[in-house]
Amino acid sequence: MAEPDQTTEESGGGDAGGPDVVAAGAGTAHGSDEIMIELQEVTKRYPGSNEDAIESLTLQVPKGEILVLVGPSGCGKSTALRLINRMIEPTSGHIIFDGEDVTTVDADHLRRRIGYVIQQIGLFPHRTIADNIATVPRLSGWDKQRTDARVDELLETVGMDPSMYRDRYPNELSGGQAQRIGVARALGADPLVMLMDEPFGAIDPITRDRLQNEFLRLQQELRKTIVFVTHDIDEAIKMGDRIAILGERSRIAQFDTPERILAAPANDFVEDFIGSGATLQGLSLERVRDVQLNTDYPVVRHDVGVTEAQRVLETSSEDWLLVLDDDDRPARWVTLDHLDRTDKRLIENGRKVTALAEPEDTLRDALEEMLLSNAGATVAIDGRGKYHGVIELETLMNVLQRMRREAKAHYARHAEPDTDDTSVDA
């Protein structure tokens, strides 16, 4: 993925712990990314109002990526989303869709090229699930055979058996099932673009997390271009390839990857919005498979004997020794005290290893396991449970420091001279 330029409405980087930044108000992708959606100085002012609801919004969304619009209530996130498919007409500016200026084309034709998912889902209660999913294909003139095949394909895509669900009605679905159907309907005519307005906001946290994971898995296959609105910074970090943090009137406070926003908030507004836990949130973006494990940790097989175990531990700088079972799976943590005070076999001695992390786990997961560990460390294992190495607190600190260095270096490369300080209205 190419690196986007950071943009902001404020320069107070020193106060926020971030670099000095450019006062630009535009969210532009950097490099050779092919742009699917572009807003050029788009403004929306409602009749009778003295202020713009959206003020000169400029942003770009590269093909195949998820851009998340996030910000406080009333900042214009949903308004900006509706401007893209012209459910709301802009007062001024231009909307570019796959290289075509669609600011004045037929709005109904434009909307049929865009999938739309909303928090309230909006399924037609008097229509079957199959008829709901078939809405846009039928409007687009698809024949019955093609439409029926697409309905079944999409039900399978979202993990719902067509034979069980195609003839049901919306009131026969759970909240999570209804949301899946909402996504399937949005994909009905295989649109290039999807707009999602807080799609997982009205369901319980457990279901929300599962649906988010399912959708990200689906996106890996489909690679749609998606603009996603949320007020939840944690959801933005999880879902977005890039994030635009918006202040009042959708003025962009920072536009960048989740990693760089967390590592170097552009200003006080961004830092306050992402919260005091931003540093730890950055660990959610790195996987165990991507870090250098400590493979020099004192480790023995359970059958080496107490004398050898004592020798290995005494010649190391660690307080704990890791004992592996016959299959090289982590079994016990032992100290010299454990070895001195008992004649138990190693496989029965010390404390059971409970803090484990697999390659696909995040470093945030590894940290949470570490806090529960007897030894203050997390043991990295493969998919079969075999020992791979140890993750220590120093490992995580090094990752966070690296993320911050990389973010600062990026902004230093893309800094523009002679810019004046302005401030975010939020």
C-alpha cells in the first residue's frame, strides 16, 4: 500500500506529541494509487443556514481500500457519505467516481453503481430475504436466472444457507443475521463502491466484533472500495486502511493510516479524540508473526533432569526457566527456588504456562496474556502449539518506538515549508 500524505487543520504537533503538520484540509492519497472516489472542494450548505454543514471537503479514496470517516457527533460524517452517492446534492465542488465527474449525472444511475449499508439496515419488511437482496439487480434489468443465482451466491458469501434463508422475512432474523443481509443487498449488483454508515452500531459488542471480522475477511476476497462512517475510534482503527479524522464541518484534522495516526497524532484535537490509550491501540495493528522473538530464553525439555535445568537457568540472566513437553509445547515455568525445594519431575514442577500467543494474534493480545503470566512473558507458539520463542515487555516497547520513528520520518519527508498554524473547530 502506498503511503498517504498526512493533512490537518492544525499545526500544534509539539503539544500533541506529533510532528509539525501541514494546514491543508484535504485527504489525499500519496503515490501511484489508482483513485476510485475523489471529492474536490465539496461544500454543503442547507437553505436558511448561515454556516456550511460541509466546508470545502477534499479527499481521495484509492481503489480496493477502506477509508473510515470518524469524528465527534455532528461533524458531518454521514452528510459527507450521502454526498458521495448524491442522496444529498452538494452546494459546490465536484464528485469524481472512477475518473468520471458525476456531480451532475443522473443520481439514480449513480446509486445503482454504489452499495449502501446503514445502521438501521433498512430491509423491506414485506419482502423475502431473496427479494431484498435482488432489489438492485432487478432495477438494473437482470433476468430472473441471473438474479436468483446472484442471491444464492451472496447468501453463501455472508455465511447463510440459501435453502434456509432465501424465503424468510426480515422479522424472522436476528440482528446479526439482518446485518449480514444488509451487506448482501449492498453487494447485489456487484458494485465497485460501498458506503457504510455505522453498519455495526446497533448490535451487541460480541456480535459486532464477529461481524467486523467476517466483513474484513470478505473484503480480502472482494477488494471493494469502501467509505465507512463510525464515531468509534477503535472500530476505525480495526476497519480502516486509512482514516480521516473530522472536526466541525468535516474539516480534516488528520488523514493517514491507523499506524501513523496512533504513533504521531497531528495535534491536540486528534490526540484527545483517539484517547490516552492510543499507544497501546497501536499494538493491535501488529501481529506476533511480524516481531523478532527472543529465542535465547532459557528453555529445556522436561526429561533433562533437575541438575541440567539448574545449570541452564543459572547461566542465563532470566529468573524463570521454560519447560517443554515431549511435543515441544510449553508446559511449565520454574525458578531456582522451585528446583531447590522439591524432587518433583520438571513436568510437574513450578507454574503452568498459560500465557500463549499464536502467529495471527496481535501484540495487544500478547500484552494482555503477558499481564496474566507468572513469568511476565508471553510464549509464542505455532498453530500446533509448538514453542517458537518468547515475547517480553521490551519487545513490545521496541515495536512502539519503531512505529513512532517511522511516523515521524514519514511526516518529515512530506513536510511542506512556510505553513501557518490554524486550528480545528471541534
